[in-house]
Amino acid sequence: NGGYLGYDMWGWGFGGISYFTGTPSNPGSVFMNSTRLDDYYNELEKIKPPIKRIFNYSGEDIRLGWLFQSLQSLEVNGKVYSVLFDSDIVKDHYIIWQALEKLKWIKINEGNIQLECIGMYYLSLIQSLLSLNRLDEIRKE
């Protein structure tokens, strides 16, 4: 709908990381090239991609990635979130938002999430809280 969900990025060289975001209904992947120079060049000599690891995103990963990027700009636009993910940002993480609002780390305003002055210093902690369930799923896999 004319908005951006993410970006693709090609990582060159040994240890390079390539991101192909995809969409919530068709998630992409992230690839990491070999981190050892010998392995990297051995694969290239065999005319093979020098990929060491691949992580396939889920629709949840796409949503969390977008949310994390938005939080870094200190505000999550609830309307854009709703269009992209067919969901309500406040309801999706209500318990977390409620606790953060009590601490005065965020402010919920007309369906938008805004980081307050002190909240921006705890952004990585906020992101960890929001991703806790997904991290548990990944660990179990």
C-alpha cells in the first residue's frame, strides 16, 4: 500500500550478512557468509555460495523487526502497524505497554506508542520484553 516494510541488503565478503526481509505472508531469510577466510575461498573455488548459516524468518519476525525499527525512531505509528500487520499494536502487547506506561517509559496516544525521555534509554530492554515469546519459540526449535 505504498509503505515500506523493510529492506533487502546483500552482504559481500567473508562474514558478510545478507537480509531479504519478505512480507508477513511470505517471510524472507538472512544469510551469513563463512567467517573463516579459508572456508570462504574454498566454497568460491567450488563455485558455491560461501554461506555458513541461514535463518528463515517467520511472519512474527517480520513484525518484530518492523516494530523494533519503529521504536528506534521513538514512536510506533499504530495506523501503519494496523495496515501492515492487520492487528492492533496496543492490544498485541498490552501487558508490556501497560507496565511501561506505569513506569513513564512510554505514552500511548491515539493508538500510537511514544517513547518518553527515560524510555529511550531502555530501548534494548523494551525490545527484549517484546521479543521474549519469539525467543522462547526459537530456543525450542
